[in-house]
Amino acid sequence: MKLSYIYYKFIRGVARVVFLPPAKTVYEEQPDDPAIFVCNHSAIRGPVMMTLDFKPKHQSWAIGCAMDSKKAVNYAYHDVFFANARKGKWFWRFLSRIVAKGLPPLLHYSNTIPVYHDTRIIQTFKQSIRALTDGDHLVIFAESPKRFSEFINELQPGFVDIARLYYRKSKKALQFFPVYLEKKNTIISVGKPIAYDPEQSLDEQREKIVRYLRDNIDRLGRALPKHKPVNFMQPRWYTAYGQYEEDVAGYWKMIEDNE
């Protein structure tokens, strides 16, 4: 057994005992076929909850630079620790190097599909179509830094393109389910889906599907018992990286290029 896998199992066990109690999935409607589940990020909680407790067979999108031990240093420095907003940057750089060693194997064994912000996005789409064709669901955290409500940020629309590719291959209209994740209630709330319509243009579908998912993730959050939402980005991020709130591509380029 590989040491990296033993490490993954150990961290997974620690996360279960220390970090999150088991979560229950509550559906407004269950999928009949492979589908895409679009979730709020809730900082690190969202991905951990879906990895540990979402029972349907699935693969999750994960940012590609987090799966590369070299590039993961800058990813951790900026996107995990928001280090530009902190004093003692040498310490956060040191800590980022440690995180960068441990993060890739965790993501690798968590059934993830790397997401890229360049021409390699074609690989992401190919792997995603293969997963759906094989009967797996996809779990996607599509929030952008642009704020919408206390429960959800605006969603990046690129993931909708998978539906067109999948329809060409299978002649099936892919469904997208809104999902709200929150630690206090230990519930994975899954709303009713919206289906891709091949009769409409892709631009129309992006806007329609993204708006539906955003609004219904917000609705699911508001329907839960009172709790304090955990935003995708902390206020500290907006202090140091506010110029990227509406420039996601520029933000990821900065992370990829910054040393």
C-alpha cells in the first residue's frame, strides 16, 4: 500500500472525527441518470462534506494547480491563507510549502477531476464526459469571488458547456442540481434540478441555468434553521485581492505566474 494512500486515509479519518460530524443528504428530487451537482463552497467545509458524506458515486472538480505540488504553493499562499492580507508573509509562504506537499495526494484519492484555466480545460471536459458516460455524477463548486448574497456568490458559467458536449455524445439532456452545504445543520440540501435544453443557444443556457442554480442554492440556504453562512471568500480576501472580484481569470493567472 502506497504511503500517500495511508496518509490520505489518515487525514480523512481525522477530518471525520475532528472536523465534521456525518451529514445527511435531503433531496427535493433525486436523479435518475448521471447529473451535475453544483454546490456552495462554504470555505473548506463544502468539499469535505461532499467527499465524506455524499453517497452517490461521483467525481468532483478540483482546481488543477492545487494538484501540482509546485504550483500548489502559490495556490495555498493566496487562495487558502490570503497571505497578501497578512503580516509575516515569510511564515505563510513556509506554511504554504507544507500544505503544497500534502494537498495533491488528498485530492488525487478523492476522485477529483483537475480544472484548468487554459487550453487544458479540454482535458477537464473530456474527463467529465467520460465520468458521466460511465455512470458517475459530477460535483462542481462554481462560485466566483463576485458576491451575490450571504449564502452564495455568483457562479462561473463555464461548467454548463459540459451539457452540450454530453448531449452530442449521448442525446440525453443533462440535469443540474443546486446544493447547499452548511456545517451546523449537517445537511446536504439538494434542490430540484434544471435540465439542459438543446433547442436553446448555449449562451441562453448558460445564463438560464446559472441563474436558476444560484437562486435555488440561496433559497435552500434560507430554508434551513438559523445558522451563520460561511462565505466562499472571507472579508480578508476582498481587502487584499478586491481587484479580482470581477476578474476571475486575472486572479488565477496571478496565482499561476506569481512566485
